[in-house]
Amino acid sequence: MSIASTLSAIRPRARLPLAITGLLLSAQAQAMLPTPLTLVTTGGLGDTTDTAVIHDKIINVAITNPNNTSVNSSSSQSTKKSTKNSQNTNADQLLTTWRAQVQADNLAQHITWRRLLYVVDDKKGVFAKKNTKSEVDDAEFFLTPNGQQDAAAELDALLVAMAEQMSLPANTARTVANDSALCRFPARVHWLAETLNIDKATLQVDCPKLDDWMATIAPKQLSVMFAQEYLDNPISAFGHTLLRIDSAASAKDFTQIHHAYALNDTVDGDNKDNFALFTIKAMSGRYDNLIEIDPYPAKLADYLKDDERDTWTYQLDLTPAEVQQIMRHVWETKDLSIPYYFATDNCASEILRLIDVVRPNQQLLSQLPYVVIPSDVVNLLSRKSLLTNTRYTPADGTLRQAQLNTAKQKAHLSNQPLTKNEVNNITSEESNLLSSMSKDGQTLLPFTVSAPDNNPLDRHPMQRAHVGIGQRGDNSYIDIGLRAGFHDTLDGSSGFGQFFNLEGLAATLRFYDNEEDSNGNAPKSAVLQNFTLIRGRSFNPVNSAKKGKTWGASIEATRVNDGSQQDGTDHLVGSTAFEYGKSWAFGAPRTDTSGLISGEMPPQLCYAFGTGAIQAGRGINKGYRVGAGVNAGCLYQINNHLRAQAELQLPYWYHGSSDDSNVRGHYWQPITTLGLHYDIDKKQALRLDASYEWQNRIDANDDIKLAYMRYF
């Protein structure tokens, strides 16, 4: 006979003694269990309850339940409470131990913890300071309401989450929600576990979204990919860097790009904004950044095929553990909305920030100047011995140029010039589908093109200072100048794309000796000779395989001679100019000692622009002038150290009509210039500049200067 049937056979009145007996047995068993933490208060136990009341409740339940399930239910609830209390005790013990270690080591201010919270210190300098606030203002990035300002509170909140996880029973510990702290912040958890010597096996949890993401990317190796400067796209004018994320397959075979991903930090701009507004917003942080993680072949095709930019890939010397930790941190930050600053917080600075997370002692990001340029990042990583293997991948245009060079060489040897159709068939991107990528775009093909002289590791430093002595008319002077970046056509060409020309934030001060000239005029002792906000020229020769146009633009303040008045002197004006024209490359392309075909264009260049300009300043007639004309010149590469450039400018200026017969409202003002540049080494050079204005109504026609230049 079962117990249930026995109990049901007992008369209702006989059930009362049985219930009392069960209560006594339960009370004895309960006395043997630990006191639950939930009953403990400061200074003693919680309030007691009348025993008689408890007995009455239990008796009533027993009477109404013929099967006496109250005995089993009470025992089950007691076991659950006991387990919960035991878990709380374990969690409290863990927290006590961890908090003591955190306080002793001041981990809340540890540089790695600060970096994981996106606390970025100022760049190195006299006025540099340690920040106390995270760059992120998204509440989802923190566990506490004041986590952006309180690194200690954020660390303690994560410790609590970790302790709770470790205190769970083994059979339920792995089941965690995607929005739990351990799934949202795996890099923070990993670092704390290592720092506090916590067994990581006890923190192994199932995070479906994170696990799927990591399994898809399967990161084994990281490399920096550099795409050369591209003036036809203003956002890429200073070059671009991204991270190549290799799986085991693509790490083993560089050509298997379909097994790799690209991590790209770019600006989340509004395509509806015009160029000027887009640039202003990108420079001033009005746009957010955008972290893109895309299949590598699609991203690589943007550079090799669409923009036709050569790329250089540098494997980072990181351990497998460091690669995994960087990717965990990427998971934490990839969806954040952080202001994007084109010059300071960009694609290049993000790479340094990620490496700083796993290499806290190198402090890479703080070692760069306030303007962060992609090529500077590559050079910094090289100086810190963080780069290993280097791979060059030619753009489609480079391969076509190599094919054109070969055809011209054969035609020259056979004394049979190429026909126009033959040249067009080679240079046309529509008819000539030569590429470094396979037809399906999933792998890289072998190529027989020699690497050009545009590896950014070989270029001169971006900043340049100069001091020069010169003569303008009858007055001698000393020039002192500084340029924040980047490169002009006379600078050392190694490490840059051919004929690259882009300068920004350059200023020159001139100090005269104050002697009167032949007309009795004496210039001011010190003047601002020039301040360039931006000035550049893009050369894409029509007789090469490179696609694109030839154009130029500048925004600057500069001193000009006013030719509208007799004995006109120079004045500082604001000037905006635009040029559009054609260019031609000529000469023999650079040869390679390896015997491979060169994909470089011929080294010499001639060009012609149609120009338009607007200038305004207090000193010139009517305070403004507008001009149009022609600029034509040639650049000649004499040898690897010596270059020359000559140019003729033919502007026609208009000031407006004037009632004064001695003042002209419009006139030609031809100017010839000559530049000669000699590289002493990568960081030093001498330059000779001369100009002559073919205008008989100005104070000083000629200007000649010799300058020593230092790159840093």
C-alpha cells in the first residue's frame, strides 16, 4: 500500500497529530541548515514571528491537502533558499577578496582599464593632462549611471556581475542573456580575470550573438592596410588605413582574401551635404564615426579598382591572445556613436587606440602630433617594431601602366611606334580588365610588376620647417616658415604617389632689413608673407594609364603686388583659386634591378591649367580683384636627389572701373617662377626659389631666396 493511499485512509481528525509530527521533524531539520543571508540585518537577525501562528498555518495547509504535499513543498523551498543563500555567501566572499586587490593595486586608474572605457588622455606636450571622463556618452556602454565619469564604480559593477556568475550552479552557469555584462563587455571581463588571477573556465558563458560574430570573423591575425593618397576624393586626400582581419586560411595564404575581413573606421557623413559643408562637419566633429566590418574583397576592390590606388599591407606583430583581446574590444565599441574628427580622431588613430588596449606601455596614440595622418601611423608602428611582413598590391591602373610601358619599350626597340588604337586598348579601363583581383573578386592573382617607389615607410616626415635668406627688389630679408603637412612637387618623392602635391596649414614670416628701395619705399620690418589653409594639385597625365583629371585648388592668405597703380607695393590678401587642365608625362620610366616591369609613369611632367581666382584685402585697389588666366609649367626629375620646376602664370586681373586716370581697372600680370630642390637626406634639403613679375607698375619685380629645409 502506498503512502498516499495510507494517508487518504486516515480519518480527517487523525491527520492533525500527523501534521504536528511533520512540523516538529521539519523544524529539527531546519535547525541544521545555515542561517539565510536574507534574514541577517545589521546588529542581529530579523524580526521573529509567532510560532503558534506558523503552526496554525502549517496545520491548516495540512488539513486542506489530503496528500500532505506541504511537507515536500516546504522541504523544496527550504533547499532553494539554502542554495540561494550559499550562492550569496560565495559571491560576497569573492567580492571581498577582489575588492581588496582592486583597491591595493588601484585598478580603477589602471591605464588598460581606462582605455577599455574609452578614456583618452591628451597628446604629449607641455599642457597635456590626464582625462577623467570617457569619450563615450552612450549609456549602453556602461553598467552604472555615472560610468562615464566614475571608472571605479564601473569596475565594481563588473566585479559584482562576475561574482554572481561564478556563484551560479554549474548546470545553469553557461546560460546567459546576450545583454548581460559578460556578453556585452568580454574584453573588460577578460582583462579583469587575468589581472585578478581568476580561473577563466568559471566565467565561460554562452553568448549567442558574440559567439556567432567571433565564429564568423574567426580572427587569427591583424594587419594594417594603407591605401595611398587620392586627391580626387577629398576624404582620402591624406591616404587611408584599415585593419585586415585574417582567419587561419587567409593568414596562411595572403591571396585568399575571401577568408578575411576589413575593419574600417570612417565618417558617417550625409551625402546630401555639399563638399564645403561636408568638409567642415568632418573637421569639426559634426558627424559620427562609423565602424564598418565587411568582407575584405569588397573593401579592397574600392581601392584597387574604383579609385585605382596602390595598397601596402603590413602584418602587425601581435600575439594570438592580443588579437583576440582587440577583437573582443571591437565587439564592445563597434556600434558606438562617437564624434569623428577628420584630422585627429579618424581611421588611423583608431588603429593605434586598439593596439594601445593590449600594449599599455607603448602609448602609441599619445606619441603622434595633434593631426593624425595615416602614413604617420604606419611609420610609428614601424619605429616601434610592430610591423613584420610587408605586401604590395598594385592597382588596376598601375598594371595597365606597366603594360603600356612594356608595349612602348618594345615599339621603341622595333622602331614601330604604337598606334592610337593600341594605346587606347591598353589604357582603357573598359576594354583592359587587367587586375590584381580574380574575376570573381575573391582572391588575389600573382603579378609581375615591380613595387613602385611609393611605400609610405620611405617618405620624408610630414612636418617641415625652413629658414631662408633672400632679396626682393632692393631689400634683403630672412624667411622663417613652418608647414604642418604634407608634400609639394619639389619635396623628396620617395614614399609618395607620382606628382603628388598637397599642402596644408603652412605659414611664412618675413623679416626685412628696412632699407629704402630705389623709389624711397621701405617695407615693414616683419610681415606675414603667406598662410596656406589648403593647396593642392592632382596630376593624371592624359598619355598615361591613370584615370582621373588634372586640377588644382587653393585657399590661402598671401602677399601680392597690386599692378593697378604706379609703383604698387605688395599687400596681404585672402585668395581662393581653382585650376583645371591637362598634363602629360614623358621620359623613361624607372627601371627595377629585379627585372620586373615597372608600373610607374614616366618621371617628367608638363601641364597647362585654365585658372580662376578671387582676392580681397584692404591694401589693393577697391579692396578686391578677380582674375582668370593660364598657368603652364614643367617638372623635371634630374636625379633621385635633384628636381626642378618652372612655371609661367598669365593672370588677367579686374578691379572694376575707376575715375582716376592713374589707376587701371584691369590688366595682365605675367609671372615666371623657378624652383630647384636638392635632398641632402630624408630629413634635410636645400631649395632655391626665384620669381619675376613682368609688370612695370609695381614696386619690386624680382624675388630670389635660398632656404634650408628640415623635415620632422
